[in-house]
Amino acid sequence: MRTYLSILIASFILISCQSKDTSTESSVSSSEENKQDTTPNFGIVIHGGAGTILKKNMTDSLEAAYKAKLEEAIKTGHDILANGGSSIEAVTATINVMEDSPLFNAGKGAAFTHEETNELDASIMNGADLNAGAVSGVTRVKNPIDLALKVMTDSDHVMLSGQGAERFAQEQGMELVDPSYFYTKKRFESLQRIKASQKTALDHDDKKVSFADPFIKDAKFGTVGCAALDKEGNLAAGTSTGGMTNKRWGRIGDAPIIGAGTYANNATCAVSSTGWGEYFIRGMVAYDISALMEYKGLSLQEAARTVIQGKIPKLGGDGGIVAIDNEGNVTMEFNTAGMYRATMNAGGELEIGIYKN
Ligand code: ASP
């Protein structure tokens, strides 16, 4: 009986060891397979504004300067993603590079209001939990996208405006600058030209001039934005702008409006808009692209095309978007003559564009 029992125990141990081995083997091979299947994909896409950007109006050196800055910005975000950083970190750092450059209508190069001040807007959204932060009408915040991020991470709110937003920035120990920091000759002269053209039109045509005036309309481009997918599969998007030149009465565009200027949802895509803000708010552009994917099953490209080539021009607006979906597919769709843009994938392939191809 004893021998019988010992044999039984020994064979039980043997069988369980064998089955352990096979299960380990199979888990090794399946995890190898998984590794191949799930090589983390990531990617990033940016814009520096859409509008009547024509080759004939551009000097070679200015074109080179734009391309170099776009490349610097996108590589900043790409490095973060390649090293395992989050899409939120990549979006913020990438936008910072463009905010600090006078080339774009955001941060340092912000457009002037009618009152010759600079009022900046920005927003950011995290696709993982649909958390978001936004600021509008700030006049002393060097990098408005950083403040939008703080609103998202360190306040109970989604959107803060004007002086309140700046008090919050101060409490958070953020860098505030004198409003004169935002002065650039180019943007100031744009404002003067627009004011003069408005005056002429009013004097001679007795017509009310609005943003529909082609010259005034084109005074808006230069907003910056970024959308990214990180190795964890998390999407994020952000947008930062000085708004439209000659804007009045505390006008707020689409850039700080979650769903219009910025949207990110891990279930679909991350989008940043640029263009005639009033129409992008009415069209809920960024969210509409995500919703077309979520509820209608459209691809990112189909959704972006539907909104940018169909819905927005039908309303009378113009502009573009950059977006990336949760598989790393990218689109840069615009209905204007040009859009400063760049994208870089996980393999490090870089694409930079300015005009319509
Ligand atoms: N969308 C921005 C606004 O309306 C302007 C732009 O994209 O250049 O404020």
C-alpha cells in the first residue's frame, strides 16, 4: 500500500511538473507572438496654422525658417514618445517650441487685438480619461498650453479665463511675463494694415467690415497644435493661439474650446484645429471627427474629409486639422491654400508640408 502510495505521489509530481513546463513553454511562445503583434506604435502630428499661404508670397529664407521650426518642434515630441513619455508630455513640449517662436500666432508671436493687446487661448485634452484643461484671454502667461495643462491636472475646472486664469497661474508658480513680451513687429504691422483697410472700406464703401473680408480673414493663421499617440496607446491633443488679428470685445475662438479646437479620445482619435474659429465652434469640428468615427464607423481620414471639405465650407468657414487615431494613422486635412504641418511616425519618417501638394 505504501509503495503504491509513493508511486502515486511520485507520478502526480511528475505530471504536474511536466504540465507546468508545457504551460511555461506555451506562455513563452504566445508572449513572443504577442510581442511581435503588439510592438508599441506611436506617432505625432503638428500644425502651425492654416490660411492663404502661397509660395509666391514666401521668401526662400522664411520658408526654410518655418520648416526648421516645424522639424525642431516635432522632433521634440517624437523624442519624448520614443523614450516612453506620455502623449500629454509630447503635446505640451512640442507646442512650447512653437509658442516660443515668433513665427507662429501663439505665445511669442501672438496676434494683436483691436486694442493693441495680446490675448491668448489654449487647450489640451487627454484621450485616456477625457480630462481636459483650457484657458482664454490670458495676457501675461508665456506658455498658455502649460497653464491649460495645469488647469487639467491641478484644478477642479476645465476652463479658466482672463485675470482669474492668471491668478491661478501665479498660485501655481508659473512664469508670468510683461505683456510687452508678446510684441512682434510683424504682427503689430498686420494689425495696423487691417485697421487701415477697415477704415478705407468704411470711409469709401460705407460697408461694415467683418472677418469675412478676405484680407482680415487671412490675418488669423499661425495657430499651433499637436496630436500624439504614445506607446501606451494613449492619445492627446493640444492647441495654442493668439486668435484673430483685430479681434474685439474679449472674442474667444475655437482653440480653447474642447470639442471645437481640441479633442482626444482613446476610443477614436486626437484632433487639433486651426482656421476661422467662429465656424469651427459652430461645427464642433474636433469632436465631430471623433463622433463620425465612433458612431458611424468612418476612418480618421474619411471623418476629417467629411468635416473639413464638406461641413465647414458649407457653413462658409475655412481652415484645417491635424489628427492621429488610436492605431497611429495620421491625417492633415485643410481647405485653405496651405497649412504649416509636419508628422513623424514610430519609424522616424518625417513629412513636412506648407502648401497644397
Ligand atoms: N482658430 C483660431 C481662432 O479662430 C485662429 C487660427 O487657427 O489661426 O482663434
